[in-house]
Amino acid sequence: MNDIIAQLRENVIQGRMTRDDEGIDDTLTGPGVVELTQMALDNKLPVKDIIADGLTAGMEIVGEKFNAREYYVPDMLASAEAVSEAMDILKPHLKAADLAMKGNFAIVTVKGDIHDIGKNIVAILLKGAGYEVFDLGIDVPTDKIIDYVRENKPDFLGLSALLTTTMLVMGEIIEALKSEGLRESVKVLIGGAAVSKEFAREIGADAYCADGFEAVRVLDSYQAS
Amino acid sequence: MPRAGILVQNPYERLTREQVKTIHRASLEILRDPGLICFNDRAADIFAAAGADVSSVEKSDPPHWIVKIPERLVDEAIGSAPKTVTLGARNPDNALVMNGDESRVYFITGSETNIWLDADFQSYTKKSDPSVEIHVPEFIPRRGTVADLCMSAHISEHLDTLDGFIRNVNIQDKDITEENKDVNKLFASLNNTTKHVQAGLTSLSQLDNVMKMAEIIAGGEEALRQNPIISLICCLVKSPLQFVDDTTEAFMEICTRGIPVVVSSAPQAGSTAPIKEAGILAQINAEVLAGITLGQIVNRGTPILYGTVPAKTRIDTLSDSYGAVETSQYTIDCTQLARFYGIPNYSTSGVSDAKVPGQQSSIERLFSNITVTMSGPQFLHCAYGLLDCNSVFSPLQAVLDDAHFTMIKYFLRSPRIDDGEINEILTQIRTVLPTPHKLFISYIRKVMRSGLLSPLYPFEGDREHDTVFHMAHERMKELLAKPVGHIDREKTSRIFNEIPGLLPRLNIYGEGR
């Protein structure tokens, strides 16, 4: 394996986004994921290898460590965030390499709700897993969300709400998508402390995701099918 | 390097400086008048020779004396009692160094209990969800044995927060007698933990054998003096204000050997001491000062701990109420008194009135464990696993207590606020604020691996039923499966050859069985 790609993988495992990042335990120094990705491009290494042997291979090891309880959620997030930054650098080169992102995912905290920690974590994890993520922000009115879907045609729409009052807006959004003839064009995933699998079924969402990891699993399952 | 314990910054104090002095003056007044009743003739003679006002009580049976102790003798004793006491350990890294002026708290197990509480888990199916199995403990009490004491010491060796071991199981096997009890309880303890071991002496006739055992293990007389792997505790003053004959005799003998000793007093407010706070404090302080004074007259400089175990009387049974909030108040006050004298304090917390582990037990013990630890006693006899006051030991509860003390130790760590920290967090804030996610999560990683973050509660379940007891029980089994560094074969052989009364079944090398 090319030395730059090997370093890239190790830095993904350590979740070191840049050379200034101390990582988990200060064992790695020098360039981080962002710098190494750029170096790989500068050295004309195949984009496919950069992604498969550097970023994805690193994330697989992170996943294994997470499952073995050696890594915790912050470790997973740091690695995912580093990978998502790398993907931003690689994005202009994907088409030439006959590669594409896994899909477009628009995520939003619904009207009346300003909570965004969970939404941001989901966004980081999905981006790190190879999805193109568009964060529409917090407290976003339903008509703006509908307009966005109409104009940008995302593959997935993630709705987030923390409160039992604002979770009701999710149902209104799905009804609005239906009435605008957009419901079949986008899969709607919901998440947040107030909602549940039963609520997702009740309002006609495609899936409920308990956390960001489940969101990645759900979206990957659509890829597989 | 000795164990770190936890250094309490700005210890919690209930009394003003003037109130401490008021109690001190009241205690001196008690020591002068009425003085103490002394049932030990040698102690009465020693006090008289030192200048105390000693008078025989006419036609008393048993014979006893009134000992009135002048302030001068108390002052001299406070002056000669070491301000720093070291309690050694088989593993020198487990030594405890206690300075009377430093509020470094060491956590030690609790007192000698008669009952060992087994936990037998029954499995039930949840009615609303038959796929869920619930494990509920049935607690089964039985008389403690020497095997139980070995098991307790073994568990204690592996409890991270536990700094030392007081033999906490009264060994009641059929072949245990008054004459062989001391050597067996100490060997069972010392052979199963490398931490400091403390015990009371059952029979003065066994002191030589106990000392010899300790010397063999420590590596000789001088080695034992440098590294006192055992210490003894004497409750020589029975409340109110009575020098007990046999314990006082044992105490004086122990003092001549130079082994660290706790002078302990355990009055009950409302029965053996006045119910009012000022009353129990003045009395317990007088009782402990009287003991310390005797010890220092017998052997100047003998290492002594100021031991206080006050309790409120239960109004329903007139027994000790260790779970009462007043008990914690008295205890905290006593720590302040010990600090006034600069003598290391042996204190108590975590004893529960509850008979089994559960909510009452957790509430009572955690309340006193937090508050008393905050007061900064050096030697906190903190009742790992003790229930029903001092009569029951539950190893399951001891494992739960270890989790409590982990929380308390994290809580009491000193704040880290300095220019270096501020510079670091300013950099973090300036880095994070412009990012889309505005999360500091990546900075957790290094910190959480540095030991600076308190761990999650180790027995947390993830469903709607309580899994704490079952998980703690599994943890206990894991601890028992971990090896212990026993006393080596050669020393064990010497001990069994040279010290009479040891039960052959305690020899793990099989010799003499």
C-alpha cells in the first residue's frame, strides 16, 4: 500500500482531521487526514484507492474498535468528521474516477425547535459514511423544506425534533410532501428524543432512527436493496 | 510511593474555631471533674505516677478508681503523639501515610460483623414482555467463617477505591476459640490482601504471636517498625468515661510494642452520652484524649489515631442509628476536633441501618460517605458492605460501595483552573465556533483516556428493570476469580511452624493439612 494512503488510514483511525489535531493519544504527528488527502491527490494517487484503502479501510477499523468497546462515540465522530472533510476535497474528482457519493441527504430541525446536537451528529456520521449531506439548519418552516425538496430533489430527508410539541410538525411536513406530489421522490427518516418507531409509522415516515449509527445502517440498507 | 487516597481541599467543617475551643475546654473540664472511672489497676497506677488525681473507690466490686486527668498531662500527650502516622502494607505501594494536618482521606473497610449475607439470584420472566428475564436477589444471612473472611479480603484487594482492610467478618467456625482467633483472623486477612490490615485484639495472650506473624511477613522486627503491615484498634474507654480492664491492659501492651494503634470511642447520643451535640462531642473528645494520654504516658511517641465512632440512639430500639443525619454531624465534628490537635483521625461513614442492600441502604450510606469524606478524616473506616449497623457484611454491597467511592473521589478532585487550562480552552472555543456543527466532541477523546473524566456508573442497565444488583454480583465473581498475591511458601511455612493455633486449612500450600 502506498505510504500516503497507509498514513491516511492511520490518521482516520486516530480521528486526526488536521496536523494540529492531537488525536486520541498524541502518538501521531505530522499531516492529518485533510493534508494527507491533498497530498494523495497531488501525487496523483487513484481516487478510488484513496477512498477504499485510506478512508473506508480506516473507518472499518474504527467500527471494529467501536463494536469492541475500545472506541466510544466521540472517537467515531472524530473519524467520521475527518473523513467527511476528506470527501469534500475529493468530491470534484469523483466523476472523473467514475465514482459517486452514496446519495444526497437533506437534514433539518423542524419549525419551532432549535435543538441541533443530535442533528449535527447524524450529519457528521452520514457524511463520514459517504453521503452528501445538506444541513438546512434549525427552526426551519415547513414551506421552506418543501421548496428545498422540490428544487434539489434529495434522495433522503431527515427530520429532527426534540420536543413533543414540535414532533407534530413532522407529520405536517409529510402531509405537505404528499399534497405537493413529492412524497414518492424522497425517503423521509425521523429522529429525536421525542419520537419513536410507532410515531414514524403513525405519520407515514419511511424510518425511525434512534441515533446516527442507525441512520447510517438504514441508509446503507436502501443502498443494498 | 504510598497510596494516594483523596486529598480534600478546603474540608467541610460545621464548627467555628471558637466552638472547637469550647468543646476542647469542656472536655478538659470533664477529664478534671468528674474524671474517668478506671477498672484497670495498672492504668490507675500509671496515671497516678504521672501526676493525675487518682482515688480508689471504697469497697467497689469489681475494684475501680476515679482518675482525674489534669490539663498538663493532656497537653503533653497531644505534643508527643506523632502528627504523621504510617500504616504499612505487604505491598509497600499500598502503604498509607496520614498527616494530622493534611485532609488526605483513605478508605478502609468496616467493623467486625457477625453475619455474612449471601445473595442468591432467582430468575423471573417479565409479565408484560416474556422475552425479558429479570434477576432478583434473595439475601440469605448466615454466621461468618474464616473462609468468608478470606473471601472478603480477596474482594477488598481488588476494589480500586479501597485503601486498607479492617477484618470485617467475625470468624465463628467451630474450631475457632478465644485463644486462636487472633492469629487466624490476621493470617486470613494478611494472606488475601496486600493492603494494610487492621484488627482488634481478642486475647492479650495472642499479642506476641500476632507480632511474630507480622514480623515474619514484614521481614523482621526492624522491617515491621519501618513498614507496620498491621495496626490494632482498642476501644479502651467504654462510654460514658470508663477505662475497661482488659482492653486497657491490651492497649498499654500494644503501646509498648510501638505498633500503630487506634484509640476509639463509640458513645451513643441519648443513651451512653448526652443527646445534645455539644454533650456527645465534649464526652467523646474527653474519652479519646484520655486514651491518647494513657498511651503517650506508657510510651512517648507511640503512633496513635484519634478514633471516633459517635452515633445517635434510635428512639424505637435504643440501638445505634448510623443512618441518622446527626451521626454524620457528630462524626464530621470529631474530624474537626482531631484536626485541631493535629492527630490523624480514624472516622466512620457508610454504615446503614438497613438490613439488606437496597434503596435505604444506598441513601443512608451515600449520604454519610459524601459528607464525612468531605470533612477530610485521614482513616475513614467506611463500612464497605456493612448493613444493619455493624452486624451484617454483604460482599455485594461492598462492590456497590466501591462504585460509590469512585464517584466521591472524582467529585472531590481539586479543580484545575490555571493559565494553561484557560489557553487550551480558548483555542478550542476559537476552533469550534466557526465550524458548521459547533461541537467540542473531538476534544473529549484525549481527556477521557487520561482518567480525568468520571466513568459511567458501572452497573447501569439498559432496560426498564433494575439490573444493578445482578451486575454487581457478576462483578464480585470476577473479582474473586482474579488472583491475589499470597504470602510466599517459605514465610507461610515459618508462620505455621512457629505460631500455634493456625488452622491447617488456611495454608494454601497444603502443608500441615
